[in-house]
Amino acid sequence: MNIKNLSVFQFRNIIHENIHFNSRVTLFLGENGQGKTNFVESIYFLSKGRSFRTPETEPLIYNKSDKKAVRILAEVIKDETLHRLESQIIDEKKFFYLNEKRNNSLKIFKNFPVILFSPESLSIIKEGPDQRRALIDEMVILKDDQNINILEGYRKAVKSRNALLKRYKQG
């Protein structure tokens, strides 16, 4: 998968920017606080439907705008076919489109997966097993779409088990 170009509107400190990517390598260079990480975050949001920095949508919206809306567009080449991805945040609600048809973030992630490695990713090694499990879960999903259903079933079973153990402990 290659990103051909990216357009970002009203996202974090980015009012409106277009980036045309090199087919091999693209580097983001700039001073601190200029928005380099925000571009990476916008790509992550476009694929995963969420930020890697915050669970809330409010911080993602450029605050100086009267209209509380974010729009991220990308043209992506996958299997020699050009696809158009779009995500929007309007009044803190998220919308996703694949080739101009409304979709959900899970389907987009299944077709256009991303994995982020950042300095914070060192917590996978340094901290507890939760971060390692989350990374392994992501990689398992990328290997085969069927694993999403298995993983969801597993998470529901663990949640039910934990609730049952909690009720048992309380009497």
C-alpha cells in the first residue's frame, strides 16, 4: 500500500495542507511544534478511526474554526488500484468513506492497515503485558480478516469471565 497524496483540513494545528508522497520514502522535517506528528496522526486516524494520542475527538479539531469539523482525504494505491479514503469529524462524530461510499473504520482498517512505531512504543518492552498483547492482536488481525471475529469473541469471553469473578468475589 502506498499513499499517493494526503489532504488535511482543520486537524490539530493544521488548517489546510496537501502532501504529495514519494512512492518510496517521504520525510517530514521541521522544528518542534510545527505539525509533523499531526500528519502521522492523521494517517493513523484515517486507517484506524482513532488517534494514537487521545481517545477523545475534541483535541483533534482545530479550535480557531467556527465550524467544528475535520476532514482527512487520501489517495492510496493498493494492488495497483487507486482508492480514495476519507474521514470526517463533525460535531465530534466520526464518519468514514471508502471510494466515496460511507463505511466503518473497521472495514477501512482491514483493507488499509497501519502499525505505528514511536518512542512511546518502547512501553511494549518496558511495561506490562497489555501493550504487548495489543500489538500482537493488531498483527494477528492484519494476517487474516477472520481473526477479527475470533479476537472479538475472545475479548467478550474475557470480559464476561472477569465480571463473573468480580460478582463471585462480592458474594
